[in-house]
Amino acid sequence: MNKPADRVPGAADPAAAQSLEATPAGGPWMTALRHLARSRSAIVSVIILLTMIGMSLLGPVYASYLGVDPFRSNLSGKISIDGETVAIMQQSTTGLGLGVTPIGPTWSLGGYMLGADNQGRDVAVRLLYGGRNSLFIAGAATVICLVFASLIGVISGFMGGVVDMVLSRILDVLWAFPVYLLAISLSIVLLTSTIDLGIVTISSGSLALPIFIIGIIYIPYVARPVRARVLTLRNSEFVLAAVGLGLPTHRILRRDVLPNLLPTIIVFAPILLALAIVTESALSYLSIGVQPPNASWGTIIQDGQTLLYSRPVVALAPGIAIVITVLALNVLGDAVRDALDPRGQLR
């Protein structure tokens, strides 16, 4: 047996080598990224989401290529299909033959790939423009919700006392309202007036209104778990040690609480995105979300409800887009949760 003194200088220590191998390189964040990279469902979800975002951003390019305006009626327009000129609004062949029916899907990138709506507008182009607004509103509302919910949860959980009691009661009041009832009530009230914040004025038809409404209504659903997590962290040994050393509160929050709170906040992001997309579509379908001339997936479904029997693709296309996007976000959210908390400690 070789004694420690007899070892050759520079030779590897087997125990140290095993310790290095057992230590994950790059820390917990790199470990989580590697876990996500090994998840096929996460990779597929990210590809689907990037495809949806990319196609929506290319909406103006596609509209410019076709030379169409997705917001202007085209009741008397014509299109060439296989060398034959066809009217966009065709004479109805059902019932008494009265009225007109928009052209059906041509399945061609040359125009009206998904057909036309009851105003003669290209459904495929409007689907891309609607996706831009739906994804933008959902993303902005998610950021607003996470920022305010995290701020409220941290202040309430760390300060405690009267501050915690007041903020918790406010959250309870918001929590008591059903989500869609609260959203509809806020939309009806805010859509009838202009909001003047001094520096910024929000008009009744602005996209900022659904962003603000959706961001507000989901704050209690995030703030309460964040508060619970902060209460746990406040009683942890490393935070109690920092308090005992007399370190400033802002330093403890910045260096000890927030880094340990980030996984919880990140897990909520894809879930909130999915909820925001569904909520925005529901409000827009009820005409209290995105207002004309803007479009969203919800408004396109509303446009297609009168064409369900003759041109169902007008309503089905945005519905399928919503389902695919929300499903991808939920699968990604599960993968992110598993990557950041493989032991299932987060709830």
C-alpha cells in the first residue's frame, strides 16, 4: 500500500476525481438547461413556439408579397386560380341561392390559402396578424403579472405583520372573483373610457387595455405561492444568519431571497402565457378584448362563427392555433418544472 508521502507529485487523487465527477459543472442553472436539452417534449414545444412566433412576425411580409390588406374589406375582389379568374365572394349555392359565400381554401401560398371571411379578407394573412397581437398581449401581460405578483409576494412574505395582513386581504378580494367575471367586468368598464395616467394616455381601443386587464387578474394566483415560498426562505438558516449579522434588508433580498425565488417565478411563466392567450381570445371573442381594426385569434373566431356551416376553416384555423400554442406552453411548463425541481419540491 502506498503511503500519501510515497505518491508521485501531480498524480490524480482517485477520491478527488470522484468528487469532481459527482459535482455538476456550471451549477444548478446549467444542470437545469442540460435536463431541458435532454427532454424531447421540451425541444418539440420550443420548436413549435418558435415556429408560431416566427410565422406571426412574418405576417406583414406575407401580406406585402400578396399585395393584400388584412384589415380592409374586399367584397368585389377577384383572384386567379389555375389561370381562371374567380370572385372572392361567390353566389351562394345553398337554400334559395340568395346572398354570397366567401371563397374557400385554395391551399396555395399565392393567396387565400385558408379562404376568405365574410368581408372578403384573406384568412391566412389575418391569422398571422392575429397571432402577433395574441402572442404580444399574452407575453406583455405575463411580464406585468410576474413583476407585480413577485413584488407583492416578496414584500408580504418578508415584511410580515400589518403589511402582510393588508396585502393578503387585497389578494383575497381579487381571489374571490372568478377570473373571467373579473376580466369581463374590468373590460366593460375600461373600454368605455380613456385612461389618463398623466405621462401615458391609454385609449379605449389600445392593446394596452387587454394587457393591463389580463396582467392584473392573475396576480393573486402567482403572488400567493410566491409569498409562501418567501415565508419558507425567511425562516431558513442562511437568511436567519444574514439577519443576525445585521445585513441590510435589500442586500438579503437581492443576494439570498430572490436567487432562490427565481425557479418558482420561471415555472409560472409558460403557464401564465398559456392562460393569457386563452383569456385574451375569450375576451376578444366577446368583443371586449382587442378592438377593430386590430385582429387577434379571438376576433377571427368571432368573424367565423357565422360561417361555421359554409366555411368552417375561418373559425377552426385560429382555434387550432390556440390549441397548439397552449398545449406547447403547458408541456414546456412541465418540462421546466421538472428541470428546475427534479425532486418535485415545487408545487
